[in-house]
Amino acid sequence: MKFILASILILISGGNVLAAESTMGADRVPLFGETHIHTAYSLDAYMFSTRANPDEAYEFAKGKPLKHPLGKTYQLKRPLDFMAVTDHGFFMGSIAKMSDPNHRLSQHPLAKIVNSPDQSVRDTGFPILRSGQLDGKPLNISTLADPEVQRETWDETIAAANRHNDPGTFTAFIAYEYSSIPQRNNQHRNVIFKGSSAPLPFSRSDSENPEDLWVWMDKIRADGYEALAIPHNSNQSNGTKFERVMRNGSPMTQEYAARRIRNEPLVEVTQVKGTSETHPMLSPNDEFADFELWANASRPDKAADPGNFVRSAYRTGLELQDNSGLNPYRFGLIGSTDSHTGIVPVIESEYSGKLGALDGTPAKRLQGQKTWSASGLAAVWAQENTRDSIYEAFRRKETWATTGPRIKVRFFGGFDMKEVSLGEEGGVDAAYASGVSMGGELKASDVNGANGAPTFAVWAIKDPESGHLDRIQIVKGWSVGGKSQEKVYDVVWSGDRKVDAATGQLPAVGNTVNLETLEYTNSIGAVELIGTWTDPDFGPKHNAFYYVRVLEIPTPRWSAFDAKALGVSHPEGLPKTIQERAFTSPIWYDSI
């Protein structure tokens, strides 16, 4: 394996990393945001005691404090650059209206449960909604899909996004969540609109088939409403998020693949309910494949199904491409939280949970969803902080996901990049000129000579508020005759470690976490990593994908902070430390 480490000059002052501006690029800047958050307008969030509205969620993202449903106040030390409030389109606003004694929905039979001061009583509302039965009698659920309430709530959602959208400073997107879950198989998507207006949401009341959502999106696009959908929690789809056939079981068609790619250019790979990159049973040679997995409660036998994970989806796409010439799984990656409190819970030491009154204290979290995560954030390279610019970054997939820290990552690939260094003045401009950035595509026609292989330029700089960097890896998948393979390459790393010749693995970076005080030191790892790597196993006739994974040094996990706060032992079977990370969108190579 060949790699080149560029010389690095980094100044650290007062805890802030000061890097040469040339490494950031002249025309595209890194922006961090949240594209998946709920407020009281979502039926479940309201039943979890959340009362924050979209205005308050946007204010929180911009740096203002927000009180949690259980009373503690949270505040971001660093504002976000953008946010999309994504309340459920299904029954949007209806549950909240039940608390208004002057509204007709306050007379709904479910209102007594929703308005109960006892959270355990409110929790019974969910099985009632699923079963359509209350006290053994049929419950008319359809009355909750009140068109007048939905229109009023949607208008308020649009108005809030437009109020808080401040071009150049903060971007607020109009958005909602399509929350289909047929047979308890997660088919949820967040729908993000580009402009300042949007039609009424298409929800599971209209159809539980996401293919119908795409048809609707194509229709409204023809009417002038530009939008995209972002699937999430594929890890909870029981293998149905990334299948090899269409929803009706028929073989995929070119029309299907084109429609899916057109409407779903991105996938949310990490959030509170776990990380959906891969699974140890699917990637047994990947020593970091077991990161923040949430066990599938509804179908344990499907927890490691390839249809649940993005890396397997990429591989499935290559196999379909070999066999039928279509690939519906050419999506980029982002992260977000799925918080249901209006609060963005991505800091391990300040983790507030996801479900309001259900997991808003250390005791409730350690008794409940111990395997959930303080994750994640969406990141883009965009010309400016505006709706148009960020949306276009989404569309070209120049995006990456982080599990919370604001790690900045560059990733370029091409066949004429061996002399490109992202650490040199003009290096980013040269990379754009010589190759493609994350989300881009390389073609066989670009191969230089019979033995040509792509070279990739990588760069990452740490979050000044988090751990140093351990390494940059490139994850590659490729297919031969419809059969895919994968391999993880360590490309650039901190310190003077050497790859073990026998195992092919890089030694661990070490661990400075004091498990008693939960402090750590950045005495290991690196502030910045830069390098180039040429694929030593390139096959010009084999379709392939490449994406970057950046790992931090170990830092304390949220569960360790909660156990310490309670003065109890840490839950068995859970890691006390984690290696936070970032995942970029892939670069694809097409052999034809």
C-alpha cells in the first residue's frame, strides 16, 4: 500500500485549531446542521411531553437555550449552520390540539389519555393508535387526520422556517417526516424542500409505499416544488430498506432506479437510534464494524440483514449494475439526531436522550435505551450558507455524516491526482480540476493506460472541542461478475505506528480516558491528517465505490457520564468509551 503524508503546520491557540485557509477551499465552506428533529407538532413527541414548537427548535439551533420536558435547560456552545424541522406528516398537529379545550379534537376519546398528567397513561396511547381499539371498542383513528388541522399546522411550520431562514448566517429548510412502517418495517423518510413554500405533506395516510412518495415528489416537482427525501434507520427496516426487488416483489426496472436516485440522493447513516453503516456479521474483516449498533427489537433474526445497512446497499447496487445495468443505491451520506424534544443531543457529556419524558434523565436512560447514541450531524461543502447552496450540495452528494463532533473532511478521486496534495496552497483547486469530490463518479474512459488506477486525496481536521484523530480509512467495494467484495484500507494515521505484516492491521491508537474521572488527554492522535492513496487492487473492468471513514481517538461515551452522575456501575456489555467518526459520501467508479 502506498501513501504520502504531507508536511503539516498547525497552530493551536486557546483550544481553537487555526489551519491555513487554503486547506478549506476558496469557494466551498464546511457547514454543519440537523435535518431530522421533532417538536410538539409530532404526535409521538407531544405524548412524550415535548411542548417546544418549530420556532423554539430553530432558536436552539441558533444558540439559544431550550428547556427539556423534564426541566433541565440545554444550550449549544456552538450554533448550527442549518436545520430542517421534520415533524411527522401523519396526524401533524392533531395530538397537540387535544389539549385545547376550545378545539373539537379535545372531545376525541383519545384526548383523556393524551392529556393525562401521568406519563405511563400517555404511553398507552401508542398501542391504542396501532390497534385502533380503546377499552375493547373500535376507535375511529381517521378523525385524527384532520385536513384543517394539518393545513394550519403545516402553514405554521412553513412560516417558522421562513422566519428563521437568514441567508449567509443560518439556513432553515421547510421539511417533514414521511413515517411509513408497514409490518413494523421502518420505511421512514425526511422530505426536505428547497424553496420558501411547499404543498401539504404526502403521508402514510396517503400510502405506506415509499414508491408512491417518489411519484408524488415527481409530480410536485413538475408543479415547481423542488424536494428530496432522506431515508433513515435502515437498521430497523428488517431488510426492507435496501432490497433487490421493488416493493411488489417484481424485478427492479430502469425507471424504478432512476426515480429512486432522483428522489433519494442521500441516506441518514447515523442517529440516536444507532449507526447503519455495516454490521460485524456482514463485514467480519472490519475491526470497527461494531460501532453503536442498536439491536433490532422487532425482528432479532433480521438484525444483520444486508437490506439494513448502507455498505451492503452499495454492494447490492454494484451487483445489480453488473447483472442488469441499473444501480438504485448511488446515494450520499449524512447524519442527524431524530430528537423528539427540539434539542440536538450530540454531545456525549450533555446527552439528553430522544424521547422527552421517557429518557430525559440518567436513570431513565440507563434503565431504557442504553444502546442508543449521542449522534449525529449532517455536513456539506457549500459555496455559502443559503438554501440554494446547501440544497445543491445535497443534490451533488458533497456531504458527510458525523456522529456528533464537527470533523471536517475532504475526499477527492481521479486518474491524474498523484501529484495533488490537499495540504499545499492551491491543492483543493487542483483536486477539483483533476478529479471529483465526494459524491462524484469516475468513468472507465478516464483511466490512464491499461494499468491505470485511481488516486484519492484525503484530508481531515479535528473538531477543536473533541478528540484528536486516529486515522483516515478508505472503504472500498467492488464487483466481479455480479458478486461483490469489500475491503477497508488504512490510508493515513497518527504517530509512527506500522501496519502489522501478518495481520494487515494498524495497531490501536491507544486510550487516554480516565474511567474514574471521565477525562481524557489529546496526547495521542493528530490534529490534522492529509494524504494520498492509489488503489493497489484496482480492476478497470470492475465497478466500485470508495468512501472515507475518519476515526477519533477514544473518548467517554454518554452512558459513562450518566453512570457517574448516578454513582452506579456502568451497564455491562456497553463500551465506556467510543471512537467518534465521520463517513463521507462515496466516489463511484463505472467500468462501462
